Amino acid sequence: MNLLSVFAPIVNSDQLLLFLPKLIVFLLYFVIPLVFVCYILYALGLYKMARRSADKETRRYAWFAFIPFLCCYLLGDLIKDDLPEPFTRKAKWILLVAPIVGLILVYLLPNIGALTIVPFYMAYYYLYKKYAERHILLLVWTTVSGGLLAPFFIFGLRNRTVRTEAYMDESSEALPKA
């Protein structure tokens, strides 16, 4: 089966009947396994980060990583100390509600519903900053891939220790080291 033939334009109903089995095969053999692998890597990465956290509450809720939507709560809990003051306690709730609101809004107002992904990119920025020296590069690749690389990056960062430089003020990072 030619992969390009799966995406061929559909002109009439006969072609649609020929296209549907190819689409189902493509979904079963490529998309669903890819989503499953990404979810497992994402969950394992968040779980390990939560288990290694200094916060007792975060360690207690590490198993949230394996439950859909609750893993968003755990992501917010992991980054809560790195956020500006008004968001420290609200981050986990914002990230828990954002996908649910996004699912509803994407059907009602598609352009507005797509904006609910913004809190996740902000969360990825703070998580990458907490664990990786080249956090901007990871965020750029996450953004360019539409978020598909985030599970791989989070899984890759799971065994790293928290960077102490991540807690420095942004202005002090630009100062030359003596």
C-alpha cells in the first residue's frame, strides 16, 4: 500500500468507500500506537520527576501521571514553585481545567478553543527550565512539532536533578561570570 494513496483527494462516493479502509488501517497501525507510546513516555517522565520532587505533596500524587487529565494537575504541581506569584497555587488547577475547556470550546469556537494549548506551552517552558540548561531549544522544538516532542523531552529529562540556576532571577542570568 502506497502511503501517498492514503491522502489522495476524494472526488466521489466510490472513492470514499475505497478510502475509508485505508484510513482505518493507517489509524490502527500508525497513529494509535504513536499516541500510546507518547502517552506512556509522558506519564513515566512525569511520574519519575514527581517521585524525585522535594515537595511531599507532589511525591504523594505521582501516580496522577498515569491518569488522563490528572497528569495535567501533576504537571502544574511540578512547576508551581517556578511560576510568578499569582500563579503558584493556581497552576495545577489551570492545567487541569484547560484541556476540558479546550475540548468543549474547540467545537463551539475553534479559534478560541485552540488557545487553551497556551498554558501547556508555558508549563513546558517552566518544566524545561527547571531541568534542562537548553530549555529554550526544547521549547522551540516542542512548539514546532505541535507538542508531539514534549513526551520524548519529558521522558529524557526524568532522571535529571533540578537545576539551581533555574531559580535565579532572569536578569542575573545575563551577567557575566567572574
